[in-house]
Amino acid sequence: MKASIALLALGFACSAGGEIASLGTDETITLGPGESAAIPGTEFTVLFEGVPSDSRCPSGAVCVWAGDGGVALQVWSGTASRSDTLHTTVEPRALEWQGVRLALESLEPYPEEGVPIDPADYRVTLLAMLP
């Protein structure tokens, strides 16, 4: 069984200066909107573009279903790239491409009834795995 290592902070240099944080294999990564992470030993990079939809049932509300949060990602390897949206409760919750699997672990903050979420406050946690 491979262990996951949580990165405590990637900082905001990724979004501001265009720097890319490096990861090991089978690691949990947390990114803010506009931040990127590269996986060492591969040409694979992931960019968290933002949250195009968030219909998760707010805490304190009564909802018919749990709702869903969509996470827009751009991934690339070498010169090839693609865009995907992963989801918190419906499929797809993960993507596999160019020998790398990215699984959506969480989307924060969780909505609260009557409290809007600033798009810049979103953080996505992904599990990056290599075979």
C-alpha cells in the first residue's frame, strides 16, 4: 500500500509568479484557483482553474440531495493537454491520463447557508497517483 503525504502549503507563488510546485508520486496536493503542480519524474502538470458550479447543500439548510461541486482542471504532459471537470458527488470524480491518475479528495470551503463563497477562497485537494 502506498502512503499519501499531505503537502502543508504550496504557497501562492504558483498563481502569482507562474512557478510550479513539485510533487512526489501518490501525494495529496491542495491548490487554490490558478495554482499548478508538477509531478516529478513525469511531464505531467495540473492546473486548478476554478469552480464553475457549486450546488452543494449548505450546512444549516434542508436539501433534497447533497448537491455537487465541479472542479475545473487543465492537465498537460509534454505538448499534449486537456481540460476536465471533476465532481464531489457525481462522476467523474477522477481522471486518468498519460499514466497519471488524479482523484478529487475534497473541495473547500463547504458552503454555509446565506454565506457566499468568494471564488478565490476555494481550495481543491487531489490525490495524484502513478502506476
